Amino acid sequence: MQKEISFILDGAVRKLDFRDDGLITPTTTLLNYLRSLPTHKGVKEGCAEGDCGACTVVIAEPNGEGRMKYKAVDSCLVFLPMLHGKQVITVENLKDDQLHPVQQAMVDTNGSQCGFCTPGFIMSLLSLYKNTQTPSRAEIDDALTGNLCRCTGYKPIVEAAASSCAHSGMDRFTREEPVTVNLINSISPASVHVQTGRQEYFRPASLGEAITLKHGHADAVVINGATDVALRVTKRHELIGKIIDLSAVEELQMLRRDGDAISIGAGVTLSRLMPEIRADYPALHDMLSVFGSLQIRNLATLGGNLGTASPIGDMLPALMAYEGRLVLEGINGKREIPLHAYVTGYRTTVRKPDELITEIIIPKPQPGTVVRSYKISKRKDLDISTVSAGFSRRLDDQGNAASVILAYGGMAGKTARASATEKFLLGKRWERQVVEEAGTYLENDFRPISDARGGAEMRRVAAKNLLLKFWTMSRG
């Protein structure tokens, strides 16, 4: 195991050795590290929780074909050891003989006023520039969803995106890729073990090593993207004593189609997953399209989302509607769990202390099955659910409900199926009067509470209305 980390910054390999002086720790964020440097003040701190995008940078890594792949991330959600073997690009690195095309376009369209948010927008535009040629308005909007502007408004920034990204994608980073790839290849891919007087950070390089570590350190916090755990550091100022970071485990990056199912490694990011499921699992794709922002989806993983067992997590209701299964693996082997049986209570699951989530299996729905997902929140993008739902139904030849799944988040201390309502609907005609009557059974299935996101009565009404909406969209 290596005791230091290495990454590329400013065109050179930068090595960090974590000592006990407290200047940098294993849970120092990339944002705070960059802000500590005299030449990287362009990155800004707005919210420190991934909502405003002022701290956006681009992380690049080899794509396996001698080129680099680029993605925008919120640097406030990235712990320093997560950078090992990667390149960090900040707004200062765009400096060349002339402005980068995305910078020039922002100037030409008057896309900046106070300027606080501008570096973050520039880095989101850089990622769009490197990944999409002639983007659609929807692609531009998605790229900018994670960046907040309070004075300029988005119109000139959208114009800057459209004009600068109608291109071939070539820039200084393209020219420098051979050198950058060689620099990264010079960094050892071996696992990392950082230990200070107060913290221990493991970054295993294989699944076997990760399982052994979890067995020996059952109390360690497991991260696979850290978009949730990082907030414990940035918002609660918590000292996390022991971390196992799975982001370098290649076995958890697999995406495999096995007959009538897709198997998804727990380390697959949500942004990578989306194009893979668009055709066969549209309800899950729809939910992902309003999950956080692109910067967050570039870090967040499906395994990490399920690992939180949040009662308002967006993924679980849709996955339950698809009758998904979870693979848990430990030193004594692995087992498969239906997702509807995975969560046992508020942030508690059937996962044993020495087990890891390694795979999610989603079968294709049977012919004639309709699956839909819905999310109610205070705003469309980048918001936590108040109520979420994943629904599935299949009718027999007589138009009666042969199978029904109604999974809700935000209605109880855990995401759960409305078992009494499902039982009532089974075998009955799929018609409005029956579905409206079924809505009354939801009151037996759930006893929602009031909180900052919504009242209990609002949740009860919303749950009934979502069921009726599902009937409206699945009558045919």
C-alpha cells in the first residue's frame, strides 16, 4: 500500500503526504486544498454542499484508448485521496495564448456580472465542450443545472454554451493529452493507505482487498462517490475516523447485460448509467434525469445511493418497481436480496457490518408491464424529494391487474411498498373508480410525518394523486 497520493495539477505530478500537522487531512476537500494554494483562487466556496456549483472543477482520467475523459465535479464533495491517478483542471489552467473558446463566448455574450459564479460556469462549460459537439438546449440546461447565478441570468450563459460548443472539441488539453496520459501512467495504481494520528483512509485497488478491509474494519465508513458522506465533513464538521473508499475498485465499475437483465456494479456513476438504461428502463432514467446535477451524478454511484438507505432516496422506489435485486458480498461469500426486502427501518438494512454492496441487478419487465416513476419536490432540479414513487402494473387478458407494485419514498421512516393497496388492486379492473378507492388504502399503509419539506396531509394527498396519475398514464 502507498502512504501518499499523486495526481496531476498544472501539468505536473503533485504528491501529497498526509502528516499529523493538520494542514491537510484525508478528508480535506479538493475545494479547501485548492483555496489554500496561492495560484488557484478561482475556485469559490458558496454552499459547500454541492448545490451552487461555484467550486466546479474538471477531473480528467485516461479512457483506456490513449485519450482523456473529462467530467465536471463539485470540488467541495471530493476528498483528496479520491484524486489519486487523476488530473485536476481549474479555471486557471485554461490560460493559453488566448482565451479558451468557452471563456471568449462568455465575454462575447456578456455572461458575467459580479463574477463570483463565473469560474464554476466556465468549468461546467469546459466539460460540455469536451464531451458534446453542438449540444441541444436540453443538454446545455443539464450541464448548467448545477451552477447557480443570482445576477446575470442564464440566457447569455446558455448562448455562450451554444456558440462555443459548436466545434470539434479541440483545445490545449487535447494537444497535451499524450503527455498527461504518460504522467498518469507513471503513477502507481496500487492501493492507498493513509494514516494520521486521528484518521485512517483506505483506497483498495481490488474487490478482494476491499472485502478483506471491510471484514477487518467493520466500523469504517464506506464511500463510493462521497456525495452524501462529504456533507458530514463540510456541514457538520465531523471528524470521520476511518474510511474505505471503493472508487478505485475496477470490479465495481462493470456494466453487463445477462439475458433479460442488466447487472450494474456498485461503483458505476449515475451519469455513466443513464445512457445505458434509457431504452429498457425509462422510468429509472426519468428519475435519474432529476437527480441532483451533472456534477453530482458524475461522482454519485448507484451503490452509494442505496448504501445510505435514505427514506427519501430517489432511486429505491424506481428500482423496487422494476423488481431489482441487490448483491451483498463479504468474507463468507455473497448473497442476493430483493430490493423491497433490503431496507428494514430508518437508515437500517439487512446488510451485515462486514458486507459490501457490489452489484445491482434489474430484470427487464415482462411484456405488457408498465413502469413509471415520479418525484415531488419544491423545485424540479437539484432538490430533495418530498414524496417519490415507483409504480408497476401488468394486466391480464380481461383487463384486471395481474401484478401491481406501488413503492413510495418520503411516506415513512423507510422506502416501502404499499402492501395493503397492492393487495386491494390485485385481480380488479384497472379503471378509475377502483384506483380512486385504492387510494383510501394508502392511509393504512403509511403514517407520514410533517417536516421542512412538506406536511403529513400534503404527503397523504400527494401519494393518492400520484397513484391516480399512474392510472391516467397507464390506461392503454
